[in-house]
Amino acid sequence: MNVDHYTYRVTWSPEDHEFVGLCTEFPSLSWLDSSPEQALKGIRQTVKEVVGDMKSSGESIPIPLSEKHYSGEFRVRIPPEVHRSLAMEAAEQGISLNRLASAKLAGN
């Protein structure tokens, strides 16, 4: 498992007055530091150690999001009134409801 394939980010923590390094695949882990570079370095090292511990104990290790396969499909439940409104909007634009929903989700 290459820990560099995980999804990392660094953000400012107003509560801690420091930068916090995070890993999406390990939401319970974080690393605080005074610089963003050190926060990233810290969370990457923490993840490396945790993955090593998980391997040693035979635990299931999360697959990096970057390595997962996505089908491009997911279901969303919406109220019938919203469904009707979106269907009418799609028809008025001459496109499928799927294309309209995709565009809206993408922010277009």
C-alpha cells in the first residue's frame, strides 16, 4: 500500500491556532503544526505508521480514493415536486433529466 496515494489536505484550525493535516481515508487522524508543510509531513507520517500497524495486526486497510473504481452512477432520492420541476426544466432545454442533473451537480 502506497500511503502517497491517499487524499491529504491541510487547513487552518482557528481553534488550535495551527495548521491541521488531514487524510480523507482516515478521518480520525490529524496532525497539528505551525506550518502547512509540517502539518502535511506529520499527517503523512502518521498515516504511514497507522497503515504499518494495521498490516501487522491483519486489519483491513482503506483503499485510497484515487484507486477506487467509480461507475458514474448513484441514486438520489428527492421529493416528487422537485423531480417534476427538474423533468420540466430538462424538457424545456431539450436535454435528458440525467444530463440536467449532472450539469447541476457539476455547478454548470
